[in-house]
Amino acid sequence: MSEKPKRRVALKVLGATLGAGAFARAMAPLASWSKDLSMGEFLQKHYSEMTPDEMNTVMRRLESNTKRDYGRDVNIRDIRPSEGVEFGYALNLSVCIGCRKCAEACHNENNHDRRTNNSYIRVLEMEQGSFDMEKGNATYTHAVPAAGKYYMPVQCQQCSNPPCVNVCPVQATWKEPDGIVVVDYNWCIGCRYCEAACPYHARRFNWTKPEIPAEEINPDQAYLSNRIRPQGVMEKCTFCLHRTREGRLPACLEACPTGARVFGNMLDPNSEIRWVLANKRVFVLKEDLGTDPRFFYFFDE
Amino acid sequence: MRPLFKTLPPLDPNAEKESPVLSYPRFLIHVISRATDGGFRFYALMTLLTAVALVGANAWANQLKDGMAITGMTDHVSWGLYIANFTFGVGLAAGAVMMVIPAYLYRSRDMYDVVIVGEILAIAAIIVCTLFISVDMGRPDRLWHIIPGLGRFNWPISMLTWDVIVLNGYLVINLHVAGYLIYMRFLGRRPDKRWYVPFVFLSIFWAVSIHTVTAFLYSGLGGRPFWNSALLAPRFIASAFITGPVFVILLLQALRKFGNVRVGFGAITRLYRIAKITVLVNLFMFGSELFTALYSGGAHASTVQYLFFGLHGNTALVPWIWTGLGLNIASALLLHLPATRAGNIYLLNIACIAAFCGVWIEKGMGLIIPGFVPSTLHEIVEYQPTLTEWRITAGVWAFGFMILLIGLKIAQPVMTGAIRAREEEDKENNPEGRRRRVSERFTEAFGAAPDKEV
């Protein structure tokens, strides 16, 4: 080998070393990102594939993570749907006054990020005599109800034919037997295709790690609903399944001061929701899209 | 049958005598040394690209740590610059291989020169696409969830799983074709047609599929009127037939100038002819979309109004789309100017750059962002990419460029062999033939072709 190729090889090695060093330095922020990631979490199976024992281990780990990161003891459960139950929700637009108590209750119940004031419910202030959402406004700040306006809260419509479930590439979101569309926050890869597919702006992404003071955390949590979500995954309204699957009502309904909200089991002929569906002229949002929602709206008069 | 690739002496003198078990590792060493050897200009360019890629890598690491809140994206506009570039990149990848059609379907000899260029551009572009998807993911640590068999692959209902299949399949096909041709050149053997021609045909069909499936990702969403159009997939294909040719036209000239590859001007001429038609088809389809949206009104119209004129004082996309449209129209005019047709290479190059940038805007920011504005509840939340997003985007493209450069460097002996075969055939069959006349216009503009090789 002559002198020149040797020098060239030496230069290549030097270049590669410098490059590798620079790469390690560029990627240094990953160290603090990955310190929260455990092997158990990395290898965790899909919700539907876990045995009760594995599920239990995961929930205990999540509880201890919450204690570590947020300083609060919480109770995370896995509550399954009951036979013979399909939930439905109806909202009386004639009595809704747009106070956003429902959105606030959702914010607190579901352990939403405090900085962004996130909620699964958006209340649209609509113009009397029009159903055009384009004339609606979701960011009003004046006293309600305003003259010439009516109010339309929109949350997940728990579609029977949910576009968000169809598009998910990894089955991280699915429809439960009781009709609730849920997300496995530990399986979601954060591609946000479901957020693009949803016609109701019902899905939210955790753009950052949620920030909640320990004393404001709701400790009554379920794996598929209101446990504190990790950074970088999707979340959505679950009809408060940690409450409703145990016979309680959704937080948004309990908070409503006007009684505009009606919730219940659509398979129970004596339920209030069945009475509303039978006796009121109900409609669903964007029916033309074929999503077949379980969330109904109606006017009284 | 014409010889597509000429048999040249092997790059490795011992290769003929040995079994592949021995020659293949040496082939890999040869490839690595070719990839890392070059003049001062090569090292300078690679250092620059590495630096930009590292800035991007650092921005991405920070985005993972702090969350995607440091991007301009929100729950209202949940896809941004990354997915815009992904969409454009798929077009580039598809367009690159569709350049191979004239070579095989119409037996255009000039185009044999660019077969391997198209394959390598496709490989680089697909890697760019994959990276853009990866940097857009909130949880790249869970990437294994999408691996069939290992995770839960929601196939066939999710269009995204189709995209995973077609993009990865496309990468494998092109790696095979390019790798095989380079390996055969290394051994000094004439490539066996059975081992690459079927795959070249497959890659042509596959190229159409990657861009169709990517269009279906968007057009299948009923809740997004701007995307929910049957014309989206044809538009994607039309614009792929712009970006592919114009990029290869520029690339071939660069190869000629800096790479000592005697690329025939016949290839450039043919690519120019393709682009001349496709810029018009693309503009026509774009106009059809605008007419349908604006004339009938409704939700579709408000998006288009936002895009072109702004809505209720929100005008973030207006400068983008007018720049994009202006560039597209300018490129169409330039490509059809008599001076360009007469062989003015500078006008052609300006037209190519304009077309490339114009499609980048139209297919990128001009397509993805208006899908989200107004939102599904008709709220208007605007989107502007942040510095983090620009850094990551620049880093991904820089990395893609590195792959392209290295790929072309490795493939240079293959190109040289193909070109020499064509030139000799030209001399034998058609010394002063008509077919050469068109390309001579470009040759004159360029001056004499350099005759030294490698």
C-alpha cells in the first residue's frame, strides 16, 4: 500500500469517529426521554391479549408511575362491559344554555392537562335559524345564553361505524360491546390518523406530558378511560366508562345545570334514553357520512 | 434483443473464479469503499449534508423529549410539514421509477441510461418518506406494533397498513434491481434478464400503487371534504410524473458535469417531453377541483376560499398556494417556450426547478393543511411550522440526499456500462440517424460531451 491510500483510510476513520461522536451528541436528549421507559412498558401486549394477571401487573405499574411522576396514590381498574348494555346519549338543544359546565366537569373527571384546559367536549354557539356550523363559534367569552343563539355541545358520538377505528393501523382503538369506542393508550403509536378521520373533532392528542397538580387528580381511574395519559398518544371521550359501567352517570351529565343531557342503556325498554328516542324528534350530526352515532340531539318544541 | 447492459471487465479480477460466498463479502467491501471515496467536493458536500442531518436528528430528539407541543401542530391541524413532505416524497419515489416505463414498454434506448438512476432515486425517496412518517409519530418506540405478526396489523381495513405494505415492498423491489445490476457489474457479467426485468415491470406497477394508496389515505376520509375527492389519486399520479422527470433531468446534468457519466441527451429530451405534457394535465386537474369546489359552494368552498384568499382574516396559507400555483404555471409556460423547445438548457433547468418547487407546495402544504382548515366543527385554527419542524424536515432531506449521492456513486460503473453499450449500438446501426437529431439540440447547448470516463 502506498502512502496516499493509507492517509485516506486514516482520514475516513477520523471522519467516521467524528461523525459518530456528533451523532451521539445530537441524540443526547433521548437519554432523558427514555429514562421513563421501562422494558415492561416497551414489551407490553395489546389490551385484548393480556391475561388478568398481566393486566394486573400493568395497572400496578401505572399506579406506581403516577405516584412517582405526579405524587398521588390512584386506583386504576379494568372495568369490562356488561351483557345486554348498549349506551346511548341524547342532548336537548332547547334547554342547553352554553355554560360549559359539562366541558369543565369532563376536564376534572378525566384528568386532562391543566395548561391546555383540555376537554372532550366543545360547545358551539350557533345562530338561531341556522344549522350551519360555519356560523358557529366555539371560543365565545361573553355571558350566556346570548340573544339569538343556541348552544350545541359536541363530544365523541361513539359511532356504530367509527371511521377512527377503521383507519387505525395497529388496532389501538376499537368499539367495545357496549358501543363505547376506546383507546389502549399503551398501544397507540401516535400517528394521529384517527384524529384526521374523525368528522366530529372528538379525538385529542397528548402533545406533551399532561400536567396536573397532585391534589386535583381524580384517583378513581380505569385503564381504558381516565387514567393519566402518556405523552404522544391519542385520547377521547369514553362516556366515563369507569362510572357508567358501574351504574353511575357520566360526569358531564351530572354537571349540567339545565338537565339537557339524557344517558342510558338503549337495550333497556324502560330507560329514559329509550323514551327520548321514541317520543322526541331526534337527529344525529352529519348523518350523511354514514357513521351511525350513538349520540342524539333533539329540540323540545 | 438489444444488449441492455454491456459486459465490461469485472471490477474484481478474482470474482469469476470464486463462489459468491467469497465474492459477495468482497463486493460489499468494494461498495463501502466506493461509497466513501471521492474528491474534495464530494467530502465537502457529504460533510455539509451530515451537519444538516445532525441538526435534524437533534431537533427530533428534543421533540421526543418535550413532546410534539414544540411543533406548530394542534388538535385542529394534527398533521403538518412532516406529512406534507411525506406525500411529496411518495410522488418523487413513484415518479422516479415511472421514468423506466419508456425504456421497457416503448424500448426507448436512451432511457436505459436512466433506469438505475430512477431505481436509486426511488430508494432514497422511499427512505425519506419512511423517516417523515417516523418523525411524525408520537411514539416511535412502539413502531413494532405495526409489524405484521409481531404487533397488530389492522389490514386490510386501514389504508395506512396498505401504505406500509406498498412502501416497504417498493423499497425491497428497487433495492433488489439496483443491487443486482451493481453486483453483476462488479462480477463483470451481463445481468440475467430473468433476474431483473420482471422486477422492473413489477416496480412500475408498484410505483402507481404507492401513490394511489397514499392518495386513498386522504380521499377515503369522509369528514374532510377537501380530500374526499375521486380526483385525488389521478392528481397524485399526474404530479408524480412531473417531479420524477424534472428531478431526473437536473440529476442527469449534474451527473454529467460532476460525475463523469456520459448520460445521453436523448434521455433528457424524452423526460422533457413527458414533463411538458404532465404539467398541463396537473394544472387542468387542479383547475377542475377548484371549479367544483367554488361553483357548488358549501364546506368544500370554504376550504378553497381559505386556501386562496383567506377566511375571516386568516391567511397563513395564501402566500404558499399562490407561490405554488405561480411556479406551476411558470414552469408550464417555460417548458412550452419555443426557445426551450429549441434546446435552451438554462430555460429548461429553470422550468424544472420551478415545477419541482411548485409541486412541493401544491402537494405538500397546499394539500395537507387545508384538509384541516376549517376543522370538522368549522373552527379556523391556523398552522405555521415551527423551527423544530423546519430543522427536522431539512435533516431528513439532507439524509435522503446523502443516500442518493452514495447510491449514484456506487452505481456509476453500471451507468457507464449501459451508456457504452448504447453508444456502440448507435454507431453500428444508426450512425447519422434521425433519432439523434432531437437530442443534438441539447448537445449543442451543452457543448461537447466529455469523453473521459470514471
